[in-house]
Amino acid sequence: MSNVVNRIDFSNPIVRKKIITASNDGSMASRINFGDFSDFIFDEPSQHGGSDLGPTPLTGVLASLCACEAVTFNRTAKEYEFKYDGIEFSAAFTIDIRGRSGLRGVVPHFQTVKVEAEITTEEEISFLEKVVDETEARCPVYNLIKDAGVKIETVWVRRSQN
């Protein structure tokens, strides 16, 4: 059976536009509308003046990193014909809160990010390393954080079912 596909021209930018809306009622909570999905709330913990209605925006960025790495890994794995049964992520960040509190010279974003991705696969570790290298080169959120100068460490752990 033959496949017929269009060739993609990568010599010109291929720009995709996405739109969200956000509203804030004068509190620490912001309601995010993603369009076709339920609204989502980012908030601060009560001890920081919030109402505990949802995760903090920085925690949301960390979650976005894990989700983006999972999606990018999946695309890359399909392209490389790398077989796996799933990935479990654990992630943490450090921040010096003096920056967000207004102390100039202290960055208000992450200082460090550490991610552990445990992947279930029978593929060789050298093959996993190849897919991981390509995943990290392609992952938009990973590169956004890295390009911001954040010390980011990702440990990919191969877990065999045998």
C-alpha cells in the first residue's frame, strides 16, 4: 500500500496562533479560559494572600513543562519508532521570593528546576538517550525555561517491565 503526503516546506516560518483569555476579580486568583476546555484557576496559597482555589502560576509553568516534554517525547518517539508504555514525571523548582517581593537584582522566576521522568520501555538506553536529546532540543517549554537562564536538570530513568 502506498502513502501520498504533502511535503512540508521548512524554509519559511510556519506560525500557529493560539488565544486564551484571563480575568482577575481583584484577588490573587485568575480564571483562565482555554476556549474549548473548562475554565482553570491559578491562585496563591492562603499564607501568601490567596484563596487556595488552584495551583500557583509558577506551579502551572512546572506542570506545563512536564506536559510539554511528554507531548514532545511522544512525537519524537513515533518519528524514531521508539516504543514505550508511558512516562511518570516528578518535578520541583526553587525560587528566591525576594525577587517577586520587589527586591531588584533578585530574579523573580525559577532559580532551579529539576525534573525526573521515569519511562517504561524495553528499548536500549542508547536509543532512549537519542530520543531524549531530540525531545529536549524540540520542547518549547523546556527551551523557554533554559533560555531564561534557569538551571534545569532533567533525569530520564529507564524502567523495564522485566
